[in-house]
Amino acid sequence: MKLYDVSWPVSPSMPVWPGDPPVVLERVTSMERGDSLNLSRLASSVHVGTHVDAPLHFIADGADISLLPLEVLIGPARVIELAVVDAITAASLAQFDLSGVQRLLFKTRNSALSRNGFVKDFVALTGDAAQWIVQHGVRLVGVDYFSVERFGGDGSVHRALLGAGVVIVEALDLRDVPPGDYTLYCLPLILVGSEGAPARVVLVKG
């Protein structure tokens, strides 16, 4: 059995989506300073690092993150590699036999991007790819950068997926993951009323 932790480590030095608050991780009490214990405070957007989008993110009356079903977040998943595309389109997806695949993760050139700052020119899904995903019964999609949608997009890709109940997982670290079939374990924090949450995501092979 091979385990792949495909989550981004969270730290104050990590890039965040432009306009989102930076990560604050600070020691509130410190044994080094004479306190009886170490205690830290974390502040950030709920879309920090590897995270899950719930329908509420773009659907006004959509479900929040606490209502996402575990049976979608855990189960068989397929990683496909699109190494040279600038966008993931319906035509891109039609090249693969994805019959019966309900959890689909995309490995692109995003995986090789530097983690030292935010990059706007990342690979994302087009509107027709989102429609293809919905029409083919995919219940969860995951991408290897901050968004399923291009930078500066109008939200239509998010709305197409989330409006159809497709769970979105963003900022996966797929650098060391070969294409193929895995078991996915994606566990976002249960933040009641939130449109998203950070998640620890693991792929298991074998």
C-alpha cells in the first residue's frame, strides 16, 4: 500500500488567492517565554491551501461545508494527467475513458509551479468541461492549483459544478502522484455555516 499526502502545508509564508487574508500562525503562550504550555492562534481564509468548496460558495441557498456527504469525499478516484494543455476542456476529457469515474483529479503543469508566490496563469477548467463533468455523473473534482476556474473568471465554472452538487477540491499537491486509480480520503473541517474549509487529503494506492 502506498500513501500520498496531497495536501499543501499551511504556513504564513504560503501564497494565498489575491485579496484573501494572509495566514497568521502565532504563538500565544510559549514555554520558552516561561508559560506553562505552548498555544498557537491560526487566522486565515477558509480557502487556504488545500480546501473544499461547498455549494454555498457560489450558490446563495446552497449547502454549507458541514453538510457535504462523506460518501462523496471518500472513495475510488482517478488521477488523469494533462501535462501540456493551457485549459481543461470537454475535448481534453473526451480523450480518456472515464466511464463510471465519480471522483476525478487533474494533474497539470500547475503541479510544477513555484510555491513561493501566486501565479495567475494557471490551468483551469472551461465552461464546457464543467458541463461535461456534470453530464457524465462525476461527483467530485480536484485540481492542482487554487481554483477550478481561471483567474479573473466570472464564477460560471464554479456555479455549474456546485449547482449540480459536484464537490470541488482545490490546491492539491499532485507532483509525486502518477496517473491512475486510488482511494481518496478528503476530510474538510466541519465549519458550520461556512462555504468552504481547509482539508487534509490523502490518496491510497493498493
